[in-house]
Amino acid sequence: MWDPEAWRGVILAADAGEFWLWTGLGLAAAAILAWTALRGLHRARVIENTPTSKVRSAHQGYVELVGQAQPLPGAGVVAPLTGLPCTWYRYVIERRRVVHTSRGTRTRWETVESGTSTAPFLLVDDTGECVIDPRGAEVTVRERQVWYGNRRHPRGGGDAGGLLARLAAGGGYRYTEERMSAGDPLYALGWFETVSGVRDAEAMKAQVAALLRRWKQDQARLLELFDADGDGRVDLEEWEAARRKAEAVVYSHQLRRAAEAPRHLLRKPALARQPFLLSHLPQDSLARRYRWLAAAAAAGFVIAGPVSLWALLVRLGGG
């Protein structure tokens, strides 16, 4: 039960170091909760206010797409703990630690290894397909497994991680793996761009320069190709011929690329206020999830913020 007078006495009697430690932690927690609430609310509004586009007709820029997750042809991804094929994964390996204190024995889990897939995969809808670059994305998936064992790396697929499995395995390590599999529904919000086979003049110039550098590193080959007068060096006129040859090679390569179909790409936006989201959940469910997160964080802020400020005022006011 909240008794202001009793807590006032505790605050005034507390050691200075202890008081400032706990008050600082309370204020920091309030700031983090406020940021979390605003962030969750912002994401919910962006999800609700961004219209859904089709891959074929999506404009260049910030868009929302809905389809199915599929692996890139010939580039399947395998989840590291279960060995199951997927399009994206995230995993954590934790080790159980027993800590002995004056108050007794506590058990806690410490992370010893973790990882997230960065390999691209496809979002496919009824109009086309888009390559997803998942680096930097906030990913929400429903496919999640937790199980236990006595080795740092499990031998393969885990079960649902029930109590019986934990007791049988001993539980020295805990494994958590989240996956997105082929055919799963996929909601995506990010920066959409279409990359064609034709490059701009600056990109072509850079490729020409890179090719000339490679030729220059192999002097014997350079002289064989471009030392027309046989004097053992490449003069300005011969170097100009080498440059024209490099331009022709790059241009020929670009012509072959131009015949390829354009490729759509969705990636992390450059602006921080534009979230990059990937999820199994449909739009409404994901927005509701962020609103609940914002509400919970706001409730925590309402408690942590005023209480910490009140404690500060009591301490500084001396009563």
C-alpha cells in the first residue's frame, strides 16, 4: 500500500549514493518508457496511414507491400539451430548460470551467442516479386521455438521446449529460434526502388576506372595489349587506346544487363522516421500490437516519471 509519509522517511534516510543511483535509474527508465510509447504510437500510425501497393504498380519510395515470403532461386537459407529451410531467421543461445548471494541462490540466463539472417529473399504477390534486403528491419514472426540442452550448439531440430524435454536434457543451455518460412504471409513496409540493367554515366565511368586499374596492376598483360610501338612502356596515346577499349568492354556489359528484366528491391529507408518493418502479422494486427506496446510503456512512464520526480523533490527539499 502506498504510504507517502513512510516513503518520505525512507527517501530522507537513504544514503546519498544509493538515493542518486535509484533515482537516476527511475528517471532513465521513465525516459526510455516515454520514447518507447512515442515510437510504438508512431509505428502504428505509419502502418495505418500507408496504403498497400502491388509490386508491379508500386511507386519509387516509401511503400507498403503484402504477399508471401519465398527464397531467392538457388539461394536458400537454413536456420542455424534447427537446420530447417527458411527465408529469414533469428536465434539466441543462452547459458544457465547459478549465482550465490547473501540472499540465497539465483539462476539466470546469459547470452553466449546470437545472430540474425541478412540474406535477401522475395516477397511475391499476384503481380510480381520484390527482393527484400532484411538488414536493419524490425521483424515480427510467429514461428518461434525454445528448447534446452547441455551443448552450446544443439545437434539439430528442437522440440517445443516443454518441461519434460527440459528435465530430460538437463537444461544447461537454452536455445531460441525464430523463422520465416517459404509461403508464409509477409507484410513489408520500407523503401522501394526498381533497379534496371542500365546504369547512369557516373556508374559507368567508375566501372571503366576500375577496369583500367586492374589492367595496370598486370603490367606484362598491359604491355602485351597496348604497347603498339614495342618500346616497353604505355605512352599517352596508347593509354588513350586502353581507355577506349575499357569503355567498349563496360558498354558491352551494360548492353547485356539492359536486356535483363528490372528488379524490384525493398530495403531500409534512409530517414529514421520511416520504420522498416517485416512481419507475419497482417496490417491491423501489427498496428494493434504497436498500440498495445505504446499503451504499456505510457503506463510505466506515468508511474516511473512522477515517482522519481517526487523523490527528487523530497530529497532536495529536505522534507
